[in-house]
Amino acid sequence: MEHPTLDEERALAAQGYDVIVGFDEVGRGALAGPVMVGAAAVRARDLDALAVPDGVADSKLLTEHRREAIVDDLQRWCAAYAVGQASNDEIDEWGISHALGIAALRALAEAERRLGVDRGAGCRVGAILDGPNDYITKALDTFDAPDVPVPAHVICRVKGDRHCATVSCAAVIAKVTRDRLMVELATADPAYAPYEWERNKGYGSAAHRRAIAEHGVTPLHRRTWHLV
């Protein structure tokens, strides 16, 4: 298993960024429920003394039990963290790429508020986004975008969740947050039981697709997607 480092975060700090935020998404390919983007922020001034948290890795390489076991430690490790989401209705309205951008900006705005980042203070924010496409900057200043105190300069890193500690933390925090929500939703209404979201977390398992074919879609399904 590859072990993430803080090399990318330190490189951004060396370029004069005061806050570095790692981002990763979860739920992009699900048939039901929201998409979420996690944000894990550290302060540049803390990087010299900061060590990569024990056990952190790409969330997809960790078992559900392991993610649950370490998520509290990862949240404490960050200077601030947040998880933004876009609902299934927003995904249907905007498309997945823009929905991801809005979810990421919601997370960034919340993380900056928790850090006390103010647009008038001259703070510079750098970001590392997992994957090849910068959907964050594209969504900035659009009609649907939240007010972000300080927009981030975004760099994209393929497999950033395996190589960058802040991105790995964001991935685990987002995954645990979304998994917990899908379990809650699975038990919120008896009509949702056939879809087995507590097991598949809204993704297209065979049981989930059979339930859609038999019972139809729910208000939590992405209706513009190929569901069966």
C-alpha cells in the first residue's frame, strides 16, 4: 500500500499559500443519494511540525471498519475540515461535474469559516484536488455557487488520494460521512428497505437495480441516470 506524504502541501506552502486544502469526492457513480466532497485543511505554518496521520490511505483501500476507526483522529489532525454535498435533485438539474464543483465550494466555504479565514486578511489558499479535472474553479462565481471568503488556487493530482495526506484525509472523512448518511436513509422509510442502501450505499449493486426495476425510483434517486 502506498503511503501519502505532505510533499505537495509543502510545495504549495513554499509558493506562499497560507492554508492548504485537500479535496476528494465520493458518490460520483452512485444511483441514489447525494454526491459529497471532503475538504481537509492545514496551515502552512504548521507543516514543519506536522506528521502524516497513522493509517491514512486512499479511502477505497481501507475497509469500512478501518475508516470508522481512524476518522476521528483524521478530523482532529486537520486544522479544519468540512464535507459539502449536492443532492440528487441538484445532480439531475446541473449535471455531475457542476454538482461536484458546488459541493466542493460548499466544503471550502465551511472550512474557511472554521479557520476564521477572511477575504480582507490577505490569506492565500492553495488546494489539491484528486483527479484530472478542476471542477472547483469552473463552479466559482456561478449563479449557484456559495460565497467563498477566499477562492483557492487549485492544482489537480491524479491519484492524489494515494499520494497527498490532506487529500487522503478528505477522502476518508467524506466516505465515512456519506456512508453514514446512506445507512440512515436506508432506515428512514420502510419503502427504502428493498434498495439495500445500508449495504450498497446507493451504488448500482444487483440488488439495488432489481429493486428499482420492481419498485421504481424513490425521491432520492438520480432520475436522469441510467438506473436499470
